[in-house]
Amino acid sequence: MSDNTAKNTAKHTAKALVLPVALLVAFEVWARATHLQSDSLAAPSDVVRALAEAFADFSILIATRDTLFSAFTGLAIGSIIGLALGIAFGLSNTLNRLMEVTVEAIRPIPSIALLPIALIALGFGYRMEIVIVAFACVWPILILSRAAVRSIEPRLMEVSRALRLPAAQRVWKIIIPAALPRIFVAFRLSAGIALIVAVTVEIAINPIGLGAGIMLAQQALRADLMLAYLVWIGVIGYALNIVLVVAQRRLFGRAALSGDSA
Amino acid sequence: MKAQVKAQVKAQGTANAQRQFDPVAGHPTPQVAFADVTLDLGGKTIIENLSLGVQPAEFLCIVGASGCGKTTALRLAAGLYQPTRGKVTFDGQPMREPRREIAIVFQDYGKALLPWRTAAGNVSLALEAGGMPAAERPARIEELLRTVGLPGHAGKYPAEMSGGMQQRLQIARCLAQEPKTLLMDEPFGALDAMTRQGLQDEVLSLVAASGVTVIFVTHDLDEAIYLGDRVIGLLPHPGRIGIELPVNLPRPRDQLSTREHPEFLRLRRQLFDFIKATEQ
């Protein structure tokens, strides 16, 4: 039975791969036939070779480390701030109303628009990038964790009141576990945003990481290397999402289960 | 042998008679008292001029048609609501917020238990709230789970337990508070008849053993008479006391003989007539 479904999934995956593989092959054949000379396109085989070279001289690995370091540090800082504010706003209606205008005024600012200010204040490097990533990550976490806290089963809040749980224990033992499945969804969303913003900052101005790597390849008229970076960034984004989806299933399988049957 | 059993039953009977509340003799200070309590919620008067005293170790049942404010009255007693006018007191002190001496068993056990904690973890929550050191908790948790008939289920999650077991677990968590007053909001309303009868008898023996005061809200009139020392019927819109019946049935109660007792049938008739009249 499960063997069969595994076979079926494999079949589906194979079918889904037919079109992209065929396109790549066709492109390769066309590039070879026309002796493609371009600043923006390169034959797939050249892209793969460039990627292998970038791995061999560690340049893409160093760039990956820089980008992921900035993205994850910014994500962590933004998540903590967003979570703290989200829980506070979710619990206190007064605080929420007091801050609503401020939040709605700051939130629509595109994070990348902070770049000039951040550059003057912090200069080139990790710090500036981390601050911008953190700013971008605060909002989804804040908004979604506020909603998650508000939708906690009111009976659980009554139980915590009736048991006279101290405020810190109430947050730690009731609110965070009850809201965690939805907070994690927000975290997944923010992780994607963190990667996008980090690469964008690097492309725009910051001379580190994958974004800077792609810009350097472009300026050197190395279309193959540029596309190699692009493919690699896609692979990282894809892998990041898979890791988080698996983590979500592992962590909240039981919570989701009990929520369904209750 | 027979005489021994008889003597035991008799001794139990007198013990129960002692804890049975006598409404005429009364008690100088009620444990839970409502003094002219009115509660408005959302511009509607839910409860109006409710005055009520519950004596220590009394088992008071509150019945009434749906929407008559019986659950609201219980929440006022728990300190989860504050009265608009009047005063709710516990041991003579005004109730401004929930207290550890008052435990509440909710009807919807599925929502009142933490789904991410095991049975032991759910009981532990009440002990943690009371500041019991971690080293002392496991023994106490095991004892409480045994008391409510859940030994060997400590590692199960609520979702893995039946409705009856989940409600036992919620009762265990309430007992972990070592309450002086136990508030129960239609605790067996969602359970099947057999499970309900079993739990009724278990609650009676738990209460007899601990001497805790109980306010028990139910819409099941038979249940109210079977369990209570006194039954209060509420009138709806707004909620106020419509009938008050002392239950002079011998204890320990028995599912068959108590329910066949002429006094039981008389009270049942009286209560049914009252409820029927309120519904018209």
C-alpha cells in the first residue's frame, strides 16, 4: 500500500520533471548550435561548470555564509522583537489601540528604503544588513503572533486565571505553546523574507554575500557565473523552505492532531 | 460479618448526616455568599439581585432552563466576573479575582485541558502555579491521578483519552489546587449516561472524603437532587432564584435506592413543575 503510494509519488515527480528537463536540453542544443555569445544568457552546461568552479575556489561558499549569517541573525532579532510585541499587543487591547497608528504608519515602509539611513548610521557590512533584515521580519511575526494570541481558546485563559498562574508563567506555559503552531507559520514566512531582503541589500549596495557575488559576475560580463549564483540562491531558498516545513510537521504534528479531534 | 458491614454502613451514614447541610439551623458565616448581586453584560441584565449563602461542606446544586444565568452565577463565584452591583464574598472577604482555594471544573474538558501536555503535565500545571518544588510533584501527581481513577494514564495526551477520562483529569487538576470550594459547571453534561452515573458517585465520595464545599450547575434535575444537599432553581431573564429545595435524602446516596425514594420522587416532581413553568 505505502509502497504503491511511494511509487505513485515517484511517478508524479518524474512527470513533473519532464518539461523543465526537456526545456533545458532544448536550450543547451540551441546554445551549442548557435554558438551563443551573450551577456545575459549562457548554456546550462556552462552554468553548471561555473557553479562547480565557484565551489572549487570557495567563493560561493563564503558568499553563502555571509548571506545566511546576515539573514538568520536578522531573522532571529526580528522574530524576538516581533514575537514580544505581538504577544503584548495580543494580550492588551489598550496597548494595541495605543500603538495601532504607529504600527500601521511604520509597517508599510519598504525595508529596503531604510538602506540609505542604515548605511550612514552603520556603514557597509553585516550590521547594516542585519538591521534591515530584522526590520523586514518584525512585521509578519508581529501581526500573525498578535492574531494567534487573540485566537487562543478563551477557556485556557480562564484556566490560567483560575489557577492563579503568575504572568510570566502564563506567557511561557499557556500563551506561547498555544499560539506556537501559528507563530511558526509566521516564522516560515519571515525566513523567506529574510533571504530576499538580505540578497536585495547585497545587490543594491552591500559588498558581501551572494547578492554582491551576482553583481560582480554581471559586471565582469560572466553570464554563466551570474546564472550559477542565481540557481544557487534558488536552491538555498528551496532547501530552507523544505527544512522549515519538515520541522513544522515534526514539531506540531501532535498539536495539530489534538486540535482536530478536540 | 453481616453486623460488621451494617455497623460500617451506619457509621458512614452518620458521618454523611453530619456533613449534610441543615438549612434551618444554618451556619453563622457562609463560605461563599452572594449579597444582592446584579450583573450586566453588554447592556443586558444577566443576573438580578441574587442573594445566596453556601455553607462550608454544603453540596449546592443550581438548575434552570438554558440561558437563565446559572453558568454566569458560577463564574461570579469563581471571581472570573465581577458583579455590577452587590458583593460576592468568600469566607467573608470580597472576591476581586480568582483564588487558589476555589477550583472550577469546566463543562468543555476538551478546551480546558492543555493538548500539548500529558495527563501528568496537566495536573502538574496546578502544582506549578502553587509553587510546589519540582521534586515533590511526581508523587503528588501520581496520588491525584489515582484518586480520580486514572492510574497508569500519566503519559497519555488528552486527545488519547475518552471524554470521561478527560473530565476525570480536569477534576484531578482542580483537586491539585487543594480547594475549599469546588465549582462545577455541567461537568457531566457531555458524557454518556453510564459514565455520568459512575462519575456522580465518584464525586460524592471525593467530596465526602475531603469535606470540600461544592456548587454544582446542571440542567439535569435528577442529577441535582441525587447529588445535592440543596437545590436552587433559577428563573431566566434576568437570572434570579425561583425555587429553593432542601434535599433530605439519606447519604451515602445510591443510584438505585435513592432514585426510588419517595422524597426523591416528590422533589423531582416539584422541580419539573417549576422548570416547566419557567419555560412557558
